[in-house]
Amino acid sequence: LALTLSMSVLLADLRTDPSPGGSYLWYSCNEQVTKLTEVIARSEAIAGTPVPISYSRHSSRVVSMFTLMLPLALVGIMDSVPGTVLSTTVISWFLF
């Protein structure tokens, strides 16, 4: 929100601009800053919402099942067991 406040302060000079399009330009920019402020406020509300425990548990189980089944799928594609183990280890490290 500090960014939108700074933008509003910078736009204050346009409000008193004597040129013909100055007030319209200020009005248009001010509307965009207002919309941006509303979007940021909604995003912060979403970011502050806690993740339900059931979602955390289910996503953890899905990733665990994927990691456990991955070597079985890779053995048919890769001909070497060490390559399968290495690739499964690397993928598991990235997921967890």
C-alpha cells in the first residue's frame, strides 16, 4: 500500500496542472491507483487466509504417493537402476 500512496502523492501535481488534459489525466490515473489499491487489499486478505489442515494433508499424501510410484514408472523408461534412483532422489528433493 505504500506504493499506491507514493503514486497518489506523485499524481497530486497533475490535479493542479493548467493544461487542458491535466485534470482528465489526473482523474484517469487516480482511478487506476484506486483499482490497484483495491486489488492489493484483496490479495493481502487472500494471503492472510490460513490453509485448511485437510488440504495440507491431502496435498502431502498426493506428493508422497507420486514420489513412491515414480521409480516404478521410470524403470520402464530408463534402462539403468542407478539412473532411476538418482532421478527419483533429485525429483523428491525438489518436491519436498
